[in-house]
Amino acid sequence: MNPVVSPALERAPDLETRTMNEHMAPPSLIFIRQATPADAALVDEMVREIAHHEGTMDAVVATTADWERMLGRADVTVLLAFAGLEPIGYVSMLRRLDLWLGTDVIGLDDLWIRPLHRNRGAGELLMNAVAELAADDALTVVWGAQLGNEAAHRFYRRLGAHLTTKVVAAWTPERYLGRRSNRPDVRR
């Protein structure tokens, strides 16, 4: 079985497999493959794990059926990490246009490694796989991290990422629809 589905990853044999560091528990093979609609339940489960970990369960409204649909979209990519047959993490991303750059970027949504499998190289392996996917079109990869998540900040700095502070705002329909009486006349 080829552990890597993405053609961009198939060209990078160093991303296909990796063993844990020698000072850790028994070595286990970590491999990456792209999620398909058949993986929707697994992706949904891990999304709920990270939301629970971050205390944001109320923000998760996507269902397994939604993930099945989203995983069939060309602009949505989820890479799954496995130790043997056990799913241990994922990274989700969306290819989108950046108006300032005038080109597409890859926007990471989540990077999640299950707690018992952290510090074994899976996160770095997933991020290297993202970089490999971005490399074909020389795309910038952008993502956010919670301000207080110092472990993530250290990890991203080790990768060579540039970290900046920025407030992320979200305007839900429930909040902006009440303002419709104040809206300008927008012509298309």
C-alpha cells in the first residue's frame, strides 16, 4: 500500500515515512495520506477533538455528511497522519485567492496531533507535506494559532514560520443581518 496519495507527496520519498526519535518509546512508522470522502467520519471526530481541546465545541457545526461533501471539493485538502494503522492527527487546508498577493495561498485551518502521539515528528511531517503541496505553485502558506499557545508558537518558529500578532474577527449572519436597515445601496 502506498502511504501517500497526493502526487506532490509521491515525489518526496523523505515525506512518505519517518520513525520516532531513538529516545522515545518503540519506533513506529508514521505516514501521511490525503483524506477522501470515505474518511469523513474520522476527520469529523478529530475536528471535534481539537475543538474540545481548545474549548470551542460550540463553534463546530459541520457534520460527517458535511465533511463527506467538503472532502470531494478540489479546494479542500485534509492530510491524515497514521502510526501504523492508527490515525494520530491531521492538517486541514483550503486553497484560496489572496487579493493582496494577487495569487492563491494555502490557508491552514487546523493542525492536530492526538495528545499521546505528540513530540514524535507527526506535526512536522504534516507541515512538510503541506509545504510540498504548496511548492509546485510556490504558494504562501498562512495560518493562525491561539495567542497563548506557546508550544505551537515554538513549533512554528522551528519550522521557519514568521509569526505576527493579529486579531481575527468573525461576523456571523446572526450579527450582521440585524444591521440590514443601515445598509447602503450596493449595485452589482
